[in-house]
Amino acid sequence: MPKPRKSLVSIEATPYYHCVSRCIRRAFLCGKDEITGNNFEHRRQWIEDRLLQLSQIFAIDTAAFCVMSNHYHIVLHIDKEKADNWSLREVCDQWHELFSGNELSGRYLSGAALSSTEEKQLQQKVDEWRERLIDISWFMRCLNEPIAREANREDGATGRFYEYHPWYSPFGPASCLSCSN
């Protein structure tokens, strides 16, 4: 029986996690489809570029990754201490790299004065964003969504590209039914 992700991730136990995302509908992530002759090798670069970008935004580092024809493996390191040391402005800046934030964060970043009530509201939102910036689920979402959109566009397909939930576990020996290990 599957366990909720919250019970799988414990930064206190280990900051390293092995994650896997698999394609559905027999889609190719990268490599050459011998049946159609289509080559999807360029998608490997999409993943690498996105990983580099997200590692600059999240307090999550990529320790290792491997891209296969229909899935990828990634080992992530959660750097909670880094996120805890970010200032309010740094968290807003990091979040705004990916998302539009909200009216208060926009006003704050533009230098506008906030009332004490607004500052408290912003602090609550920043606390939420700080937690998301060390959350593997948010990281994987931000990694997979743009790649899936672009792959679907290339494939002339709609709907899901990856399995609904990426699989991850504390880093250690893992077996992958799609791989030879």
C-alpha cells in the first residue's frame, strides 16, 4: 500500500532523496524511437537546463541524475539550513523567479511601504513559500510541468506526459524495474 509522501520525506532522517519520473502512453523522454525514427535526444538538455535553473531557485541541490528513454532518476539534496537563512526579500525573490507571487510581495519587492498588518500577511505567505522551496513535490512539479508541456507540443499530444506522482525514497539502494539494476 502506498505511503503518503509526507511520511516518506524526513529531512531530520536524511536530506538526500532518490526520485523517479516515468512517462506514460509509451512516450519517449529522450533517445531514438526505432519504430518511428523520431529522435528525442534534445530533451535530455531540457532536463539538464531546468535542473540547473531550479537548483538556483530552490534550496534543493541536484546531487546526480540519469535520463533514460522513458524516465529519469534524480538524487536531490534538501538544504533546509540555506532556506532558513534566507531573508524575507530573498524568499520573495526566489519565489518570483518561478511564480508571480501576490500583490503584497510585488509591492514589497518594488520598495513600497507596507502596513504592519500587511507585513504580517506577507510574512505568513513567505513562510509558506520558504517551505515550498525545500519541498520535493514542488521541485518535481516545477521540473516536470514545463518539460511535459513542451514534449506534448512536439508530440502533438494532450494530457499527461508523466505518471501522476513521481516516486521518491530516501537515498539508498533502489531498484528500477525499467532499468537493469
